[in-house]
Amino acid sequence: MAQVKAVACELPSELGVPISRFSRAELHRLVIERGVTDASAATIARWLAQDALKPWQHRSWVFPRDPRFLERAGPVLDLYQRRWKGRLLHPGEYVICADEKTQIQARQPRYQTAAPSPGHGQRIEHDYDRGGALSYLAAWDVHRGRLHGRCEQQTGIVPFGRLIEQVMSTEPYANAKRVFWIVDNGSSHRGQTAVKRFEAQWPTLRLVQLPFYASWLNQIEIVFSVIQRKVLTPNDFTSLQQVVDRLDAFEHHYNQIAEPFDWAFTRSDLERLIARVAAHEPRLRLAA
């Protein structure tokens, strides 16, 4: 039993097997061929289940490579708790998460989409004609649960500046004490040059940049996942204008029902996560 579990914890390539991960059948075949055991496939499956071993599954992950990861990501998590530099935010201060969702395509199926029917979901024709692509720039008010978005032909400093103007020129942001904008390291809002540019144009704006590989800490990504599921899948649009109209209509619809996300991951949670990962990876000790 122990030898079978040991094999299951190896990469197939390290055992000379030309596959990327073991299935139950492949693992059973290997241990039988190499004389590790003569147990049945069902017995081996039961052994693996004892330790929750599932070598046929996989997930992606990435090490934080910024030695200042906690230093730069921590303030964002504090803002989600309405704190900045150890102090509670004023009621007239707001927190915005923003980013761009690129390459939204208009794909028109060559045959009309069939509506759901008893025993069947929607049926979408596999072949389609391309109608171009656009980007959706969006800002999410963390504590009010409000979405502000716009479609652009491309991303960049100027289009992102238009999103900022769209938000900052409306209430309650136009007369706010401060508005914190949380962004990633995309080229439209990266580095001190972007900080100086946007804060000079909007004196009450504070650009807060996440470290690399920290998009999972940006709440706008949750909004984008909602849009992907509810608006863009399946992708069935006759033109880019129909994409624009649908996104605009969804924004209005979503703002009628949206609520702030129940965000529970704190700076303390991040500290523990980094310490735990660093214990297994010496390169990350600086990140703690």
C-alpha cells in the first residue's frame, strides 16, 4: 500500500511514463507492470482515498516574486476594511477597484441560437463569424457595491484616463475627501509615472498599485467573472455594438441588485499565507 501511494506522489515523467498526470487506470497499469502490487484497481482507489490522493487532478499557482509583496498588498487589504495607514476612513472617502477586460469578441453563429427546451439547454452553433473585439474598462466601488464601466477599442493610458474621468466627475466622488483607486501593474497605470499623472489631474485621487501576481486581491476580477458568466458566455453577438449595448444594459441591471462583496481575507491572513508558503520555498523568505 505504501509503495503504491509513493508512486502516486511522483510525477509520471520522473518514472519514465510519457504522460503529464496519472489517471486511475494509468496508475494501476504502472504498479502492476512494475510488480509493485497485484491489487485490483478498486483496491488501489480505496488506498488512495484514505489519504485523499488524487494524482489525476491539478491546479495552477504562482509564487509571489516581489520581495515587498506584503508591504504593497497589505494596504489594499486594509482599505477593504476601511482603513488607511492605521486609521479608519472618513465617510467621505471611497475605495475603487479598477482594471481592463480585454479581447471581448463578437461572435455571430452561422445558425440562430436555439432557446432552452424541456431536456435541453441552449444550443449554440459551433461555427461562427468574427465581428471584431473590444475592451471593457470597469471600476467597482468596494463599499457601495456600484459598477462603472465603459467600452473602448483598445486599452492604454488615455482610455484608462477616460474611465477615471467618468467616475471622478460624478457624485459622490467629485466632492469626495479622497478616492482610493486600486489597480494592478498593467501598463495603463503602472509605476510612479502613472501615480503622478492621475493624482496631478485629480487631487483627491490616490492610486494604490498592487504588486505583480496579485490580481486575485483585486475585487474587480470578481466583477469580471460575473460578467463573463452572465453576459459573455455563450458569446453570441451580431456586432460589437450589440456587445456594447449588452454591457451597458447589464451595468444598469447589476447596479440595481449588487451588494458589496463579503470580503474576509485580511492582512493577517496574507501574512500567514506568505509564511506558510515561504516555509516550503526558501526563495520567498524575503516576501514575508
